[in-house]
Amino acid sequence: QVQLVESGGGLVQPGGSLRLSCAASGLTFSSYAMSWYRQAPGKERELVAKITSAIGSTNYADSVKGRFIISRDNAKNTVSLQMNSLKPEDTAVYYCNAYQKGWGPAEDYWGKGTLVTISP
């Protein structure tokens, strides 16, 4: 059974930093692209950052470029999101996602999310 468990959310003042972590189990972690998504109240879920399985290349939403850094540790089955210079508009529930598309159907797994609140 695949499990993705996020941690590290909380309340931070604008300009502060947080580090989110996602612990994965029940899958061959290194074979999956890992992503962080977020969903703010009243808005659709959006991709924040992604890191590929093989080379570990990354891409980011324009709104977080230069502030957030995604990384993965295949030995520990974890993916992290370092969030710096946080803004109130970063407030959202952040979700970890694992995705793999091989010859068969795509495999797509989600964590339950961790709440990040940016407020004075």
C-alpha cells in the first residue's frame, strides 16, 4: 500500500521560511517523479514544484521561482520543499504527489496534505 505523509506545515510570518517533507512508502520511490501541489481556499489545486525520477531535474511554478527549492533523497524515500521569503499568497494546503507512467496505466498517488499559513 502506497503512503505519502507530509509534514512541516505551520504558521509563519511573511518573509519567513518553512521546510516541508514527504515520506513515501510502498513504492519504488526512485522510479517516481515527485511533486508538490497546493490548494488555497476557494482555488484549484496547482503545481508548485516537480522533480523527476531519473536525472532529478526540477521545475517550478512562476510564482515560487527563486524562493522554493524541491529536493529528493532516494535513499530515504523523501522529498522536501524548502520555502523561503514566504508571502501571504503562499497560504494553502500543500500536497505531495508521486507519479509514474510506464507501459501500463499511470500511477498517481497523493498525500493528505499539510497546511501552511502565512500571516503576521
